[in-house]
Amino acid sequence: MKFNEIINKLLSVVVNGSREEALRSSKNWLNHERSLYVTDAETFNSSLEKLYEFDSKVSSRFSRKTVFDHISKQVPRLKSTDNGQAIEAEEFYKEFLLVEPKSVTVKSPISGIRLDNGVREFSLGDYKFGFMGDLTMPMSNESGMFISVTIENVYDASIAIYKAETAFLDFVRLVVFISGKLDKSIFISLGLPLNPDMSPEQMYVSTSSYQVTDSDGNLLSGNISNKLVEKIPVNNPFFSENKDFHNFWNLLSKKINNRKMTDMESRLLNSALALGESAFTKDKKNSVLYTCMSLELMFSFDEVGFYQRSIGEKLSDIFTFIVATDKEARRETSKLFKKVYRMRSAIVHGGDKELTDENLLINYLMRGAIGNMMNNEKYRNIKNISQVYEMLRDAQNSY
């Protein structure tokens, strides 16, 4: 469709009416002179989508919310001058096309981390940490810490915030991955309100309360308890200079601003982040799915050939090859892998298979495999996953 045709279709479902009619509509524009409202939300919304996609520069640089808000503000003016005169797309989007890209820093309050040894500010890769009380412009009346990241070459504040939120979540995932903890004991959250401090090292998360009764309603037991967790010391060398995983902070910096990585660098980082999410999430289904996602992100590979084995078989072979060192270990690892992958299949295909925590054993093995692939000399010159499969085939053909 031509630009003018889309505009006309959008305006065709915007009408003048009473204030009462406008208030009943899904979208309206009210002022003291007149009341406009949408009569067909489906047509209006599909027109908004077509207008958003019409100019590739606009849709690649700005969020739907920003563009939709711009279009919505234009509707009363366009409706009042709706005289059949053609509207030029370039003029309509001029406000966006004149915007120059810039680098912006996004800050967010954060709970669950700390800086030790009296440190007031600290950097880790592209992330910066500090105390909200030290900011020139306060973020809130609460005292606590913030995390910040710089997003390069953005046109739209909404896009910058979205990318920063993703970067902040990746920070949490990487911290959980590096920690190696699989007991759900790490709690890091973004935004307000902040979780209250119980000490410099601990914070309050929640209070749980349970009551157990028999079939007659007689009380058998009761429990009420506060959940306290230890805040993560991000300036501790275990996290900032970890001998096995310190390079992940550099790779995450590349990911944040879309800098080039090799195939293996991208696989290692994204696999580690998926493992971090698997260990962090409280939902058992999500934990299993993120474990399997980690394996697929690391090892998925389309081999060219007439016969293609299932992805589960291929992943089992390569995973066992990487983590197991002898025949018995390979047998047990393969058995465990297939059991976890069957849980994954049951989840995605709507089955009701009882879930276990055995995927966390895969997480443990996979964390070791990632560390091995990052630091072992035999993987030093590996640039893509096909080279790892070549190593597997060589090993299989050697006996």
C-alpha cells in the first residue's frame, strides 16, 4: 500500500462524536472543542503497524511506542485537515529522520550486590556500580546502589532503555554463572523499591508463612520465616578477575553494543548466560528449558548430508565428548543428558512428565565444559563449532 492509502485507512476509523461515545472507545482524543474516537480498533492498530514498517530507517531506529505516540499525536491535526490532499511520508517522518545517533548512559537501582572494602564506585566490563547517594541527580529518596551501562549509537531513549534492561539481566545471569551456585541462593533485582539491608552483607527478600491442617481443620504445624540473602560483592576478584571466566566481561561488552565476535565467542557467551538464567529462575520448567537452550546455543550445528540425526543425538554425542574422560563417564553422562532432554521434550510438547532437578547436574558439567573450551590449549585456535565436530569425528574414528 502507498503511504497515503495507509493514512486514509487509519483516519477512516476515527470519527467525531460525543464525549460519552469517545470514553467507551478503545482509543480517543478529548478536548474542549471536540471528541474523536476509534470505531474499529483492529483496522486502526493494523494501520499503525503498517505506518511503522513503511520507512525502514524509522522502524530500525525507533521503538513502536515512540512512533505510535507520534502518529497518535498527529491524528487530530490530520483529521481536521482531511481534505484529500496527499501527505508525503518524508514530511510525516521528518522529526525522526533528523535525529542524530548518540551514546547514552542508563542507570537503574539494583538490589543484591555490594562493594567491599569501602569502595564507592567500581567498573566491571561495560558496567559501572555506585551508590545512589553519590549521584548529582538523585534517582529516589532511598539509599542504595545503582548499576549503569552506556549504549552506543541510539536514536530513541526507549530503545536505549530496552537494550540497557537486557544488558542488566545479562549481568545477573553472568554473575550467577560465574558463581557456580545451583541452590537458587542468589537474588539480584532491578528497580524500586530496593530490598532492605539487614547488614552490609545481607538483605531482606521476603517473609514466607505456611499453615498445615488435617482433614478436620486441626492445626498440625505452622511456619513463618524471613528470607535473607547474601549480597554479591561485585568487586571481589572471584567475580571481576575469575581465572576461568574473566574474559566473559569483555565478550559481554561486545554483545551490549553489537561489536563483532567469532562464532565460538558468541556461542560460549550465550550458552553461559542461558546457564545463568537456568540456575537463577525459580520456575522448574524454565530452568530445564534454559539448560537445554544452553546446550543448543553452544553445540547446535547443521551438518550437510543426506542422513541427519536428531538434534538430541548430536547434542548428546558432542556434550559427552567434551565433558567425559572415560568409557564409564561417557555412558553415565549420555544417560543423564537423554533423561534431561526427555524432560525438555515433555515440556515443549505439552506432556505432564514429572520434573526433577537433574538438569542442574548438566548445568554443573556444562559450566566445566565452557571453562575448558575457553582455557584449554587444544581449543585455543577453534573459531567455529564445525571444528569441534571435526575433533569429535576424529576421536570416534580413532577406535
